[in-house]
Amino acid sequence: MCGFNQTRKDEIMTTKLTLTIDQQVIIKAKHYAKSEGRSLSNIVENYLRAISVEKANNDMEIAPITKSLKGSFKQPHDFDYKNQLDKQLTEKYLK
């Protein structure tokens, strides 16, 4: 027997991450995670994995018809994208 631990190739190395997030968001997210039978870490990890894949997919060639639609939507001058996104995600996942 050897006196050291060998890491298998199929093991996933995890790293601890500290985030600063609004307390109410954390409370609601923990309730959501519990209701889904998942950990908050798992939800955050899967979200980060998904947006990483989206970025890779965004590097693909865009069809000409899709390119032609770029800029066809004009949002109101006072439109707050982040605020709207926050409202929609809260409504979808935390209510």
C-alpha cells in the first residue's frame, strides 16, 4: 500500500467561493433550493455552467436572417434591463 492519496481523473475538484449577495435574495434562494431538493451551491454552479456554455454557443456563426433582425427592436430610453430581468427571474423562480 502507498502512503499517499491519488486523485482519480473522473473526480471533480471543487473550490470554495465567497459571494456578496442581498440577504433577501439569499433567503428566497435557499427556500427555492430546499423546495427543489438541491443545494444552493448546486444551483449556482449549474447557472454558472449554463452561462459558460451560452457564451461558447454565442461564438457560433449567426444565420443571415437573424443578423438582419439585429437592432430592429428599440427599447424605451428609460428601460432598465437589469431591473426587468431581476423582476422576471424573481417572479419565475422565487414566488
